[in-house]
Amino acid sequence: MSYKANYRVTYQVKSATMNITQAFDEAGNLYQQKRMAHWNAVAQKRDSWRGMGRWYHRRLIEIYRFLVSPNQRILEIGCGTGDLLASLQPSYGIGIDFSIEMISRAKQRYPDIEFHQNDAHDLSTVEGTYDVIILSDTVNDLWDVQRALEQIKRLCMPHTRLILNFYSHVWQVPLTIAQNFNFAAPMLDQNWLTHEDLDNMLRLADFESIRSSQEILWPLPLGSLANRYLVKLWPFRSFALSNFVIARPAPQPVQEKSVSVVIAARNEAGNIKSIFERVPKMGSKTELIFVEGHSRDNTYQTIADEIPLHPLTPSLLLQQPGIGKADAIRLGFEKATGDILMILDADLTVPPEDLPRFYDAIVSGKGEFINGVRLVYPMEKEAMRTLNFIGNKLFSMAFSWLLGQPIKDTLCGTKVMWREDYEKIAANRFYFGDFDPFGDFDLIFGAAKLNRKIIDLPIRYRERTYGTTNISRWKHGILLFRMVAFAARRIKFV
């Protein structure tokens, strides 16, 4: 680099630092100045040099494109030349970086995206709120990680997801060697953070971690097998290069919301009167939506006869056009008007009196998808057969590992979510396809794909008092194995 180039970089660094880091002490200001100069020089070097980091960055883009759906409002802090942000196809994207050289190149490459020179420690000039905020390989380089995270809070909505990836300290020596041989971009001293370190800083900044993972085992050519499969398995994941954390703003209680309780009813005539009598009023309004499924008894007529007997309970009766519980629930959700959607099995093995606990869990922000769990409390006689119980326990461990969040009971009929989240799941259903006759996996996988906070809520599972179960132990057990394989392919090993 020429003397003039050196002079130009130094001048830009100092003028930016005067405005951005004036609240730092002298050591902090020097730290920032040194890093601005460093990354300006790296940007200029990359005009004629690529190194071996391109395979690493390609894999990062693949991971982020799985985690972030297109057409969202996205802010990337520490965006570099903007390649990652542009690859995510935002409906509105802003990239910020404190390196003027990085920003100038990003503007040239991607004129349809906004890029601004700014420092992560002071985001006071950044406006708006965002669906997704990304810090990719940024927290390693920050002077004050907690302060930067605190700056982000005002740019968040309740549903905003904060996604961070950062180097694992086990790669410190290999990366240093690669930099010394000019295979990788040079780096200054890094914050070598663990998952626990970052989780603690997120809590201090009023965020909550949802899940974490280890990614990228072989950041070089021919790394597909290692980076898609081996890195997800013990003991290989301990040697991953990149740690990922997905977080959300710490939950805040919301005002009263309306509720739609969707009840798929097939051969359940004897339970209909109890449903009307026992479902409690929740929130600002509670409506009952019955979807009758070609019953062999008089379930449809029984519901039709009960509705006028309960004029204070908003009710709707539908008959599903297809077959299966998933078809019925989707029709009910489509017609629902409530802010919160609840599923109640018409067999009443989950007591309707428990529904307010689900309501409280979601409006308090403790979770964004509330999943009923039958496997904690002792069950009434014949509520679940022994082999079914053992199978559910084994599958709960498998699905918890696959989804990265605890899922103790995948097939409990009672699930609760926000209607706006269901609409996003339905809009993105093509990713998984129409594969699930129950509907449970469609919703669980969809919520996991949206990075929603899933919470298990234990309930006491009751014995049926009318009718017989529609579950086939062996047929549906085989289906569960298929769902494990499906989730592994579409969620875990991507």
C-alpha cells in the first residue's frame, strides 16, 4: 500500500472515531482506531486476493439461508462487503460496518441495499425495527460486546431474531497458522467467546437465547460430508470452527388477546356437550371452531344442536373436505379469527380446564409455541398403553436433538401458537411439503424453522370416557420413524 493510501486510511479512521467512540476511554478509542485501519487494509487487499476463506463463507451463506427466510427486514452489523446480507434476499436490508473501505465496496456490489458506515457500539443513527439482526463474525472483534448488544435492543420487535456466529477458541492456533501463510485474512487479537460467555452477555443485555449449534468442521474444499453431518455428531461437534446462537428480545407480557380453540371431532358425539360446558373463557374473546370429520355417529348434528344452546360462546361448525386431523386443523385455523390459536382434542384426554395455563404461557412471553406434554405426571388407567409411553419417551429424545430445543411429547394434541406465526408456517409449507396426517409435526417443524421459542407445558393426561382412539400403535409408530428421518434431512443436516 502506498504512503498516500496509508494516509487516507488513517485520516478516515480518526474522523470516524471522533464521532462514534467518544464515550470510550483512551484504550477503547485506540482499540477502535487500530481495528478500523486493519479492516480498511483487508478490504483493499481483497481487491486482488481471495485466500482460502471463500469455502468458509459459502458455507456460512448456506446456513444463514436456512435460518432466515427471504423477504424480511434484515439488519447486518459488521456486514463487510455485503455478500451475506445480499444472499438472504431481504425485503429491506441495511448493512453497517465501521470500515469505510468495506462499505464503499458493498455499495458498488449491491446498489439495491442500504449500507452505512457506523460502529456497532453506537447505533443511535440507525432507524426502524427489523425481523432479523445478524452479527456474523463480529462479536469476536468488539471492544464491548454487552454494550453493542444493548444498542440493538431498540431496533427489535417481539418477534425479532438475533443471529450470531463467532469463532470457536479451539481454532485459534489453526487460524493463526493460516494467517501467517497468507491463506486467511489477517486478524487482530480476538475475543475468544464460548456459548456460555455469549449467553451471559445476552441476558445482561435483556435478550434470551433460543438455541445454539456448532457449524463448519472443514472450511476447505470437499467439506460437504464433514460440514453437513459429522459436525452435528459427538465428538466432532467439539471441533467446529463456528458457534451459532439464535436469540430473541427478553419477553414482555402483552395485553389481553382473543383466542380461537379449534376442535377436530370425528366420532365424538358423546363429548360435545362437555366441550361447550368446560372450555373456559380466555382473553378478550374465546371462540370455538368445530371441524367435523365424516363421523360414523351423529357428531355433526350434535354440534349443530349444541351451538344455539350456548349463545354467549362464539362458535363455528365446519365439515372438513379431506381426511385426517391435519386437514381438519388447517381448515379450522384458516377460519379462525383469534390472535391465539389453540388445538383441543375432542376426546377430552387433555382437560379443557388446562387451556388457561397455555394462554398464560404465551401471552406472558415465556414461549411462542406452547406444546402440551403428557409424559411428566402419572396417567389415569388406560390413558396411554405402556409401549406407546416408551415409544413417546424415545422419540422425545430424538426430536429434542434434531430440533435443538426440548420437545418431550410430539404427539400431544394440545398445541398453542400465535396466528401470525401459523400464517408464516402455512406460507412456507413448501419447504417441508404436505407430509403429516396428524398436523403435529407440520406445526413443530414449522415453529422450529421460524426460530420460535418452544416451551413444553406438562398436563395430566386423562382416560377416554367416550369412544375409542383413532391412533394405530404400529402404523403411527412407523410414521414417527419416518418423521425422525424427515426432520434429520430437512432441519438437522442442512
